[in-house]
Amino acid sequence: MKGAALRATDADRVELDGLCTEASLEGASLVLDPAGALYWPQERALVVADLHLEKGSSFAARGVLLPPFDTAATLARLKSVIMRYAPRLIIALGDSFHDGRGPARLAPGDRAALLGLQQSRDWLWIAGNHDPGCAEGIGGRFAARIALGGITFQHEPAPQLQGVIAGHLHPMARLNVRGRGISRRCFVSDGRSLVLPAFGAYAGGLNVRHRAFAHLFGTGFIAHLLGQHRLYAVAGARCLPD
Amino acid sequence: MLRHPVSTQNRGNNIDLPEVFARWFASRGWTPREHQLELLAKARAGRSALLIAPTGAGKTLAGFLPSLIELSERDGSRTDAAQRWPAPARLMDGARAGLSAGGLHTLYISPLKALAVDIARNLERPVAEMALPIRIETRTGDTPAARRQRQRRDPPDILLTTPEQLALLLASPDGPFLFAGLRRVVLDELHSIVTAKRGDLLSLGLARLFRMAPRLTTIGLSATVADPDDLCRFLVPQPAGSEARADLVVFSGGAAPQVTMLEPGEDLPWAGHSARHAFADIYRLIRAHRTTLVFVNTRSQAEMIFHELWRMNDDNLAIALHHGSLDVGQRRRVEAAMAEGRLAAVVCTSSLDLGVDWGDIDLVINVGAPKGASRLLQRIGRANHRLDEPSRGVLIPANRFEVLECTAAIEAVAANAQDTPPLRTGALDVLAQHVLGCACGEPFRADDLFAEVITAAPYAGLTRADFDAVVDFVATGGYALKSYERFAKIRLGPDGRWRITHPRVAQRYRLNVGTIVEADMLKVRLVRSRAGQHGYSGTIARGGRLLGEVEEYFIETLVPGDTFVFAGEILKYEALVEDEVYVSRTSATEPKVPAYEGGKFPLSTYLAGRVRRLLSDSHHWAPLPDTVREWLTIQQWRSRLPQPGELLVETFPHASRHYLVCYPFEGRLAHQTLGMLLTRRLERARLRPLGFVATEYALAAWAIGDAGAAIARGELSLAALFDEDMLGDDLEAWLAESALMKRTFRNCAIIAGLIERRFPGEEKSRRQVTVSTDLVYDVLRRHQPEHILLRAARADAATGLLDVRRLGEALSRIKGRIIHNHLDRVSPLAVPVMLEIGREMVYGEASDELLRQAAEELVKEAMG
């Protein structure tokens, strides 16, 4: 990732060189980052959804001994995005931990890394269905949702609501290009509301042609697929069903 | 199976059969064959032995004869009904009494459960006719739970089962009791089991049996193999630091097979695998014979030929279809009809390579490339299970290169040459499964288990460090970050023994045992077509007829509305609903998606060598048809014939692209890997490669830049381009994102027990509680690249889907022997691989590039 190509120069302006995609919602101009995060320059707010921290250890507790490195991997990617934008506020859009006991299972190193990311900025944990309550030892403040300048940030998207930015669905789009199937995580938006891709290393995906998306957006939405260095916009109708 | 050929003379073998057996042989007009008596002598001497014999040589009877005789002579034979069927109340006592009277004497292990069932049926006849007091039972996945339970407490004298069932028995606490008195294990179709991970699992089970049953001996039954020594080592425990072998008994005699090639006409295709030009000939051959087996290399080929044969079937011949994706009930009906002689022909894949005696087959047709000499011999051996008559086989080449391969194969058969692969190095993921199984059976000491494991031939070279790493993996995942101690599956107790931490661990083990990981399969269901709309949200009439199963990755390439051939008809893909593919009938006469997935087995190195020799020297071309001779002659004139030991590279322009074609003859899988790595290097040389396609013989890559000119100007070095070092960093970089590598990792993760198998019907509920192994692979690769599962996956990649080892050997062989021909147009030899472009899957650069193109197409569409 060419990190230096994009940097916050001041509170209101972000220079783009084609790596990221600009989107607007309720008049706010937003930056979609190929790492799967959303940045709102005007508020200097960085938004990520569905971190699913400690998913590995959650499985381990049930006898499936997945590699325990997912939390460290997710936090390392989050750190690189934070370094790029230097936000004053970070919003974690729910399902930040895979289960309610996740915060207690954090390895000391991972906990220190998480608290380190919170230095000199605000951190807001939005409640998700996996982690509805508050937790100790993970810093930040807790809220069910938050409204900022006409946009509502909440875990689950809701139909017929204008100006909602949410996560929860883990959108993933599938294309067939020259006989090869390609699946990528993606942002989904119809200009009225927006769903972020899951950010967690072990978070799976739900095809954007699933009825859950039709329920929200009908068929008129754009999927912004995450590439290595940039996003690729594809009309929802062009994405393949499972 | 126990059909006994009228014997030739028994040449003075001094072994006497017990009278009841001698009388039985005589009553059937038979004399024991020499190899049967020889095997009996080995058994009496307490020796383990390998019998190599063709089908029809009375191999199975030979394998069981020693056990039948011993059991008939056993003191206190169990004839007392009360003893044989103990009342439940005194189950354990009764079983112990049974043990003192004999207990389980012989275990028979077959790769196919249908074979186990069939052999049991066939054994019952001599046992009944001689009134022997011997109880024979089968144990497969289909055996009812109650009977399996009873078999563990009150075992039969002879139990016929599969490698997976053996693993399950060994992992039960009854194992030591059940096997303590075991005297013999008979391993059928050993040549086929040992080539896969199943053989690794079986070898570990065998090592355990040898420890539990000190008086155990083995009998291996096998078709002819390249190196019988390998199998002889497999059959006995390997002493530390040296080798031990079972004795070898080889059946000699029998008529040599007659193999011919269907003389191709002028219309012999340049490329492709459909063999469409020969369908009429195949039909004629079927009509002229009693029962014909038509072997093809892939399921889709089987579908196609079956479909076409029925289109021309004016005589209404009974022609059936058999492949592994068809519904099981359907397959069993075909097998039964064939055994009863009601079929004129069966079009089949390797699904019929092994198995029961299929009745009176008098012709085997092999369509397409034979791939290997041993493989072909075994297929042709399915015809005429009579030793005094030759098996008859007809080879049908589908294209020009296959003519060369068929000719080479016929010569190999005439020379009785074998090219079965060497014995495997035991896989670490299989060892992990076995270690957990051992702990489920009884607590173990690491020292003891290690000593036992290295007696298994595939694991004789296992280091203690690797063994300990596997135990660590089984216990807590084997991660550098030691955070899972409290979630351990097995734990070391104060007595120095590892034991499972919870009965649930054993339950899970039982559900996940085995080494066969099927590709994720989706059920194919026939529904009524919907007009117009496609996609997830529409409603479709449910509950149509089930046609069979198809690989998930095949469906992933389809778009609703695409047509393809399956279960003998052309179908239209409608939708995917949970784990079912909905299809409808269509009036289309040509399927849109050709769906040629190359066969699983690559061309053998041996046969490839023969093809090269044949090709390189025009003195050997006499048996070739005119069209093929002409093709090679023009190649010689226009470019060059690749000589053994060298690599011919041709470059030429074609249709505004620049092509680079090379001829390594190392099989499609190795060529695909080479193509992936080569295009990375062409990319770095700024030649802007666009894609490549691989066949069994050649690789063609195309680019915007002119590689030939770059070589001529000295800007590009072929020696550097094909240097072995591509197997270093380039390979690593590619493996990071290779879908094949991820699939390989997934298989290892399932076998090793990291993640659980998916079971039909659970798909929907499990989707929410599973994690994608692709994500696990990415994370593990970054954080612990030397993890035992990644090492297992890399070992698989060396020989499996990526065939890295073969590529490495080839690259080292051709060093300094690369011949470059810069041509002004496509060479005759390059035509077949060039024609595969657009037919075979085309591989390109990283998928990001494809995404960019898709986005650009979208822009054009939107702006146009």
C-alpha cells in the first residue's frame, strides 16, 4: 500500500490520487479506503465495521483451534489506516468483538496495541449483535448509535432510512471475468445509505445479491470492491449471485 | 471374485490342503493354483507376503485360503450358538469367552465398501459348502449402529472393512480387546490405496495393530506395480535404522493383453478431448461386442460421449453411464445391471477403475490419453477375467498428441512396463488425525507412540521433532503464541500419558475421521424453468428430481441461464439455493459451457519419456498414421523436433500478440505452475504477458511485448527465465494468493482436524459458525509460516495440484539445454496448445488486473 500517496493535510481536505473512492451521503463527502475503512474528512472520523476481534479464541473455546493471530492481524491493519488519516475520532460500528467475553480474552500485547491506537483520539464502540453491552479494559466510550452532522452510525442497516452508515452484513461481491470467478469484500451504497465491509481478519462475507441487500437497496446499488491498491465500482445488478 | 480358472498343472508344490478343502476344490473341478499354495506356505511359516497377480487369477481366494484353513483347524471352534450370540446381559463375559475360543482372526481391508460387501458374499459360498464354523461379517459406514456396537464386543472370525472403519475401531476403547488375538490382515487393491493419504492412514493403523497383536501377519494383494519392494515394506513393521520386507509371491502366466489403437482418419482433430470424430466407431465396437467398458478421463467427457452415443443408438442398445458424481442409487443400479449381463456398454470414469467383478466384459475402450502405462493395463485388465484369454483393449486418441501417447502406451504395454509412483512420504496432517485417534482409544506416552509410528513404512523417516510438533498441534494448535492451553484437546497427565480432555473430543474425532476430502459438492435438482428473471430472490418450484452432485467450483463459473451437460442431458442453470443447484431441461442442442476439467491424473513421467523418444526420431514413426507423420515432418522442417533432455522454446507473432511456446512434457499440472511463475517473470521483464494455457505436453504464454525479439537483442535470457530459482521467491509470492494452494491448505486443515467437515444438510446452519480457511491461511502464513499445517500443505503442493517437485526436476534437467527458435508464424507442434486457448481455462495475472478490466468494460457499457 502506497501509504504516503494519501494523507490528511488538514481537518477538511484530503488529497486523493485515485487510490480511494469519494462517495457522498446526505451532502457529506466521504472517502472509501481500499483497506475497507471509511474516512469522513470534515469530521476527521475514521469508521470501521465488524472487527470480530478474538474470533479465533472464540472458536478455540468451542474446540476449533484456529490460529490465535487474528486480533493482532486486524489491529495491525487498523493501525496502518489510522497512520494514513490521523483521525481524531474512530467509530467501530459494532461486532467489534466476536463475543461478549472477547475483551476478557485479549492477549496482553493485543490489549496494549488497542489502547495505543486510542492515544490522543476519541474512540467510540457502537453496540453490535455479537457485543451488545459495555466492556472493561478496552478503553473508548460505548453507544448504541451516534448521529454526526446528519448521518447516523449504527451497527445494523435499516430500510427506508436516509443517511445511515452501518455494518453487520459483511458485504462481498462476486464477479466472473474471463471465466474466472473473483470474490471481494466491498462497500455497498445507493447514495442514501451505506454498508461497510467487515474489517476483521476472520470475518466472512455475504453475497450482495443476497435478499438482505435487496431488502435494503432494491437492485439500484453500487458495490465498491476492495482491490489491493484501489476500489473497483461495479453496479449491483452486474454482481453474480452465489 | 472367487471364480476359479481351470488350473494348469500344479508343478510339484508340496503343500497339502486339508482334506475338506481338497475335496471342495475337487468338487468344483479345480486344482489349487501355484501362487495360492505358495501364499499358504508363507502364512504357515508365519511370514507376511505380497501377492502380485492380475484380476482373474484367484487372488482373493489366495488371500483368504490361509485364514479359512486356520479357522477350520482351530481348537474349540465356535459352533456353540450360545457362545456366538451371547445374551446382552452377559455381553462382556460372552465376548471374553469368544476371545478365548478365537475372537477376531482376520481383518480384510478394501478401498471400496462395495468390494468388502461383495467379497463377504462370495466367501460365504465356500464356507457354507464346506460347512466351516466361520463367521464372516462386514463393517462399513452403512452398517447399522447396533451391529457395529455388537461387533466390538462379540467380533466375527473374519471382518471385512475399509481403512476409515479400521481407524474408528482403533480409536475406540475396545481396540486392544478386539485386536489382541488378531492373526492376519488382508489388504486388497494395495497398489491403489498406497498412492494417497488413505495409505498413510492405513499404514499408521497397521503399525498400531502390529503392536496390539504380537502374532499378526499380513497379506497384500496387488496388481502389477513398478516397485513391489515398496509394497513389501508397507506390509511389515520397519525396524529402526533398517528395512524389513514381506515376502513376494508373483503370479506368472496368463495371456498378454491385446491393445490396439483405433486408426484415426483424416478428420483427426488438432486439439480437444471430445473424440467426437470417433463416436461412430465407438458405437460400432459396442455393437460388435457382448459388454464394453468405455473409460474416459473426466466426468464431463463421460457425459458428452454418453449423450452422443444415445443420439446414434438406432439399435436401442443398453448403454449406461457411471461416474462418481451420479446419485449413489443410480450407480448401484448400473453396477447390478452390468453384473447380470444386461448392459451392452457402460461409459465410465475412474469410478470403475477398481472394484467387483463386473461380469462378462469382452472389450475395454479407452478414450483419450492413457496418462500412464500401469493405469492403462489395470483398466484393460477389467476385460475378460479369464487367464487363458487375452484382455482386449482399444485406444481412441482424441487429438494428434494423444496419437503419440497411445502409440507409446501400446509399446509400454507390450514391454510390460510399469509406472506406478514410488511410496509416499507420510503426510503430517494424516499423522495428526492418527495421534488424536490414538488418544481417543487410550492414553499414550509420546515415546511409545513415536516408536510405533516410525515402524510404518511411509513414516520411517519421521523426525522426533516433527512428531512432537504434531502432538503439540493436536493438543493446542501448535501455535507460537501459547494462548490455547486451557482449550487443549489432549493434555499430558502426571503419569506421562496424553489423554483427551473431554469425551466431546472423541465424538468430534469420529465424525471427522478419514482422509478423503471431497470437493464441496452441490446437489443438482431438476426443476421447471422460470421465464426471464434469474437470481437469488425469485421463487422456484422446489422438490424436483435429484440428478447427482457437482463441484461447487464448477458452478461458481456459471451464470444463471448457462447450459451444460450433466446426467446425460443438456441442462440450464437456474439458481443456487442453499446447497442445491436448480437446473431445468432445455431445448438447446449444444451446451454453452464445455466444462473440460482435465483429468485428475497427469501424464506419467515414464510415458512422457516414451512420447518424447517417439517424437524425436523419425525412425520410430512407422506405426503412426499418415496425418501425424506429416504433421511431425513439417514441424521438423519449419522449426525443430524437441530432443530428449532439451527444452524447445518457440516464439512467434500471431494475431497482434507475441507468443512463447515451450514443450516440457511434464503434465498439465506442472505446466500450469510453470505458466504462473513464467508470466510473473515476463511481467518483470516488461513484456506485459496477458495469459497462458497449459496442456499435458506444452505451455503457451502470450504477451503484448515480443519475447523473441528481446531474446534476440540479448535483453532477455531464456536461461534466466527458466532458472530453477523461480521456485524460490516467485513461488512463495504466488502461493500467497493461489486458489489451488488455498484448496490444498483446506484439505490439510480438515484432515488434521483443525476445522470440521461439512455435512450435507448442515450447510446453512454451519455457514454462520464456520470461518473461511482462505482467511485462516492468510493469517497463518503471515504470522507462523513454518506452522505444521502449512508444511503439510506445501508437501502436498509438491506432488498434488501444483506438481512443484516435477517442475523442479524438469528445470534442473534442462539447465543449459534450452533451444530457442524465433519463428515468423505458429509452428505445427504449437497448433494443439494454441487451439486450447479459449477452450481451456485461461490463467491471467493477479485478479486485480481482471477487476480493472471488468471495471473498464463497465465504463464502456455505461458510456457507450
